[in-house]
Amino acid sequence: MDQDILTSTEVAQYITEGKTLLLAGEEKLLAGLPRGRWIGGTIPYFITPKEGGMATREKIFVTDISPMAASVQIKSYTQDDLGTVYGEEQADCSFIIIPAMTGVHSAFALNAPNYKDFGARPLVGWISGVHLEDLGKATPKVFNGETGEMIDQAAIVMHVALPPGKTLDVGIVNIFEQREGDTLTFPEDGFSCREVAVNGVKESFVDYIERQKLDTKLPLVA
């Protein structure tokens, strides 16, 4: 599995050569690519092998999985049928891209552990997004490279069958850990809120963040 940051011309060449790719980049770049064995999601922020962290609207982050992909099946899943994503019996592993802040994003975040055959096969991926300057003006998208379809209300998944004799082991590295402190309880599921119960006492979440001097660049860990 090789990763690189490339121009759209270079990515198009990979696609015409028949490579199997996972792509991330600006919407206009992904929309201009030829059809082939790839899926993609919008985002301009990357951590690259050579440059480290970077933001670019002019290049595409490429993960080439060709050596491990004997065959692939690309499917989209809405929030109504996402619960079947682990059940593709012909797949040894799958790659998923979900558009941020959508119904399918919420469905996966809340319900994935309850899906049939959860964890039976490795499923890895990421959440597509937009440049911060485009918040409220553009929506996160995913792409089906086989059909050229651009989607904003469903997940795109590439189911992969490995070559004979190959297996895949996926590990997780979490650089954050829960600290001692207050117990926070939110009144409802979702990606935003106004109020929080702090040790059982309701208050403004903004006031709590300011009083505790929390760094909002870091996640809440439960």
C-alpha cells in the first residue's frame, strides 16, 4: 500500500493504467478524473509521507492498494442500508468514505457496533469534508470512480478481495486518553450542542469550555 500527494494529471495516469486507488482532494479535482477502480472523498487537508501536515487545493492524496486488490466491488450505502456494510461475503476487507455531518455519518457513529457481522472483516476509512473557508458554501462529497457519480448523502465503499494466501491485519493507534475530571453528559445524540450536564448540573457548554480553558482542537475522550 503506497501513499503520495500527486497532481490530477498524475492520478489520471494511474487510473488509466488500471490501478486500484483511494483518493482524497478538492471536489473539482476528483470530478475531473477518468472513470476507473477508485473511490474518493473531498478534503484539502493531509498528512503526507514526505511533506508532513499540509493543505492544498491543487493536489490529490493517493493511496494505491493495487497489490492487495485481486478484485473489488464498489457500492454506496445510505443511512437506511449502511447496517449491511460488514456483510459482503466476497470481501476480505473494505474501505469506506463517509461525508461529514450527514445522516449516514450520524448513523455510523451511533450504530456501527450494532451492525450485523460488525468486525467480522476489516473496515477502514475516513470522513470527507471541505476547506474551512468553504463551510456553509460547499458540502462534503464522496465519489464512485467506476461510474463517475458524486454523492453527498451516502457512504461509498470499496469491498476488496485479497490475492490467494494473503490476509490483512488492521491495528488502531489512539494518541489520546481519558483524564480524571468532570463527568459530561449531553442531552441528545449529534455533532453539536448548546448545553451539557457537568456532574449532573446543567449549564452552557460554551461557558464550561471557557471556564476550563479547554483546547477545542483536541477531542473529548470517553
